[in-house]
Amino acid sequence: MGLIQNLKEEIRVIRERDPAIHSSMEVFLYPSFRVMLHYRLAHWLYRSGHYFWARWLSQRGVRKTGIEIHPGAVIGKGFFIDHGYGVVIGETAQIGNNVTLYQGVTLGGTGKEQGKRHPTVGDNVMISAGAKVLGSFTIGENSKIGAGSVVLSPVPPNSTVVGVPGRVVRRDNQPLPRETMDQVHLPDPVREDIGNLQKANSELINRVLELEQAMKALQKEKNGKETIES
């Protein structure tokens, strides 16, 4: 795809997905559009072995838009960043076609991996504001990551993930049964502890009420005996 075709594609994608854009001229002011221009050229320089100039151009894009895309990342067609400030995409990240990211999203590493350190994102994935996807695993196609989620393990295709740590709550647009909630082996200890505390508190209150009723019955029986004896 040539330069003009790339520009037309970027304009089309932004106008389709952001209702706040009212004209093609506005797209030229859009952070996503501007950073993708920097990225496409920086990526070409990176692949050509001009690593310093690739990073120099990439950092210019960061200063202008607040969006950091490493020139080594691989990004498919139809990529869109809505607003975008604070988005970070690591060097070995791979992003499929028609992917949407919102502000504050991180596609990063854990700091403990070598080589492929960043996520692979399948086609038609949406990652909501503030979500963090950390590690060299795959987010399956047609999946959605909820706002503020922290995803540390692979996500199956056609899934919805929410929470910290992230857990699959829907697959194929259907709620998952409770017994299969551990699909990604990421339990939510805070939620479980709160649930256990609520259950224990309810049982304790019921037990105290039962004891109070038993004590009142004993006292009534004792008072009855004293009345008869007198």
C-alpha cells in the first residue's frame, strides 16, 4: 500500500470510529493520525536497520501526541487509538487488523522475559481505557478487555475480560458458569475474601440471634418456675 493509500485508510478508519470527527480535515489534528504517520516511517527505518533514527522519529511522535509506539512493533491495517494519551506499545508487540485501543492502554512486558516480551493482539480486539496487558502471550481475536483491567495470561478468542487480575467473564458473548471462571488461572483473592467475610458475618449474626432467643426462652422458663414456687 502506497503513501496516499495509507493516508486515505487512516482517515477512513478514524472517521468511522470516532463520531466527534466531522470532517476529513479534522483528522490531521487527531493524535492517532499523527502518531501513526511517525510510526509507519519509524517502522520502515527500524526494519532497514536504522535503529537510532527510528527511535529519534518515534520519540518526536511521543512528544507531539503523548502516545509511545516502539518502531519495532508490528501493527496491522485498520488500527485506531481513541484519544490515546498515555498509550504505550512495546518493541515486540504484534497487533492484528481492525484493533482499537483507548487512552492509557499499555501493551508491555513484565521485565522478566527475553526476546518476545510483549503481547500479540488478534484481529478485531478492543482494549478499553487504562487496561494493562503485560507479557508475551496472545489476546484472541474478537475479544474485549475492560477498562482498568490488568491482563497477565492468554485470552481465548471471542472473550470479554475484566478485573485485576483480569479474568474471562464472557466467551462467545455468553456468561461463563461459576465453575469455569478460572479459565486463565487468575483468581481474584480480594473478591473471594470479601465474599467469604460476608458469608461468615451473616452466619455469625444468625448464630447470635439464635443464642439470644435461646437465652430469652431460658429466662422466661426460669421466671415461670420462681413464680410457681412462691
